[in-house]
Amino acid sequence: MNRSGDTLIFSATDLSSFIGCQHLTLLSRRTVLGGPKPPHYYDPSLELLWQRGLDHEKAYLERLETGGRSVVRLVELDGDSRNAAGWADAAEHTIDAMRSGADVIYQGCLFDGTWLGKADFLLRVEQPCDFGGWSYEVVDTKLAREAKGAALLQVLLYSDLLEKVQGVTPEKVHIALGGPDARVVSFRVADYAAYFRSIRARFMSHVANAPEEVATAPEPVEHCRVCAWSSVCADERRDADHLSLVAGITRAQAIKLEETGVRSVTELADVPTGASVPGISAPALASLRQQAWLQVLSRDSDVPVHERLP
């Protein structure tokens, strides 16, 4: 997410992040509006994956070039040019390359003033558009061996931006997968357009209705594993004595407990023996209560308190 004056500029990363964690969208919005930035997050394994992804992209480019296709390589913008004016200029260079009828456009920029797309590849297809007897479809490279929802959403966004430029909807989008049997999988845009529009509409509504103050201690999700904000949110959950800290508790169980006013580990530990919570069986509630009690008791102990199960 970026900002140009009073306008927020979004990318495919923002859409995929929204799917993974809606709280992250609010944190990103707060940052670009002048709020705190996430702490520095360095993971050597992620750095290695990034480099492998770049190598995979270069290998696909080489296959296109050795296959005899003409390739226009566009220049990646540097830090000072990554703003609305720079992206608009890069988008014009991409349009010029499309007008020329090049077989392949590498690192094309697509920008409509609100949404920014940086496609790995635009491939020429013989379908007429506003430029002539040809048009373009998007190919993005991914290390994964199977196409994932976030990757599909990304190329669908690029395809939507591409349609605005060339005046015709691309028939397909493509993902060049990794692995020893690297292959390209294709999807018909018409089959997934409604899915893309639904996610984008929900995202835009979420941003438009963002609260003045971002809530703290969000529910942990799978995306936390690779999020720069994960340590901040984890600290907030500890400060709030969040129910997610109870070992073995599910989100569904936490929701049922919250509906009855039990909102912390300590409160769960204090639930009276024999109490009932709608939606949670008596044995499950007893187990959760005992687990919470052991964890609370362990806070003042050098060695975690434990009990042996039968």
C-alpha cells in the first residue's frame, strides 16, 4: 500500500494480505497515513526463497528468449521513482511496448491511478485489441508447484488493469510454476472474474470503513508466520491475556467463550467447576479450564506447572 497526496494506491500484495489477515490491511493503511512502521523483520529462509524466485523468473525469461520470441525488457523503478508520477511514466512505457507488438514484455507496469500492477511477463496473443490485431495476456512466475489462490488473485488484478489499457479482456491468465517439472498453468478469466471482483469490493469497503483507531491483540492467523507485524501482535495478545494463548483452544471455542463474557486466560481459569458454555461440551470445557488454570499458575513458577494425563 502506498500514498500519493490524499489518494491511497493499492497492489496485488494488499489483496492477498487482506485474504490472509484483515487486521494487516488496517495496519498497512495506518502506516502509509503516517503511523508507525512495522519492526524490521529478517528471515534468512524468506531471503533464500526470494532469491530462488528471482532465479526461476530469469530461467523462464531465458526460455522465452531462446525460443525465438522478441522481448522488451522494461527498467525496474528505483526508490525515488516509486510514486504516482513514476508509475504513470512506467505504465506509458509499457503501453508503448504493447503498441509495438512485441512478443514478450518483461516487467510491465500497469497503473490506473488507484491500483498498481507489475506483471512479470505480458505475452502477445493473436486477439485483436485497440492497438491492432494482437493483444496481451499476463504470465507470473511462482516457485510453488501448485497455483494458489493469492497467485491467481494477483494475475486477475493484472488482467483487469490490462483490459483498461488494451480495450479487450484477456481470455486467460497464466502462472509459471516451479519445481523439477516446471509447468505453466492457465485459467480462463471469465471463470474467476466474479471471485476477483468480490474480493476487491470487500477490500475497498474494509479500507473505506477503517476505524480511527486500529484495534489491538488480533486473532492469530496462518499469515502471522511471515508477517513483519507478528511480534507486535504477539506482545499485544500477551498483554491482553488473549484466549488464543490457551494451549489447544480452537477459534470456535474462543468465540463461544467470548459470547459468555470469558475473554482472557485468567477468566477461563476462574470458570466455576460444573459451569456450562453453549456450543462447548462439558469435557472439552473442563479440559480448557484446567489448561488455563495450569498456565496461570505457571506464571509465578520457575518451572511450568504440569499434570500427567491418564
